[in-house]
Amino acid sequence: MAEDRKEPPFDGGSQPVPHQKEPVPGPGRSAAQWITILLCVVVIAAILVYIFGR
């Protein structure tokens, strides 16, 4: 059964891997990151007001 398959000849050594560019995040992802940072800052500020406002 293995004889039925044809495989390319082995050249030896490692084969080159084609280079792929990393995807650049779009503006939607950037906006989501800023909203998350802003939400974290607001939560931390609320905690500090609660602690020191007593």
C-alpha cells in the first residue's frame, strides 16, 4: 500500500520556509485596546476613591 504513494525525492537538509509578513492590526483592534485600558483606569480610580474616601 505504501508503494502506491509517490513522494518527492529527498534533497537532504532543511527545506526553506516561505516568509510571511505579520498581520498589522486594524483600527478596530486598536480601539478595543484603548477601551479596555480606559475601563481599567476607571475601575482602579473607583477603588482608590472607595478606599481613601471613607
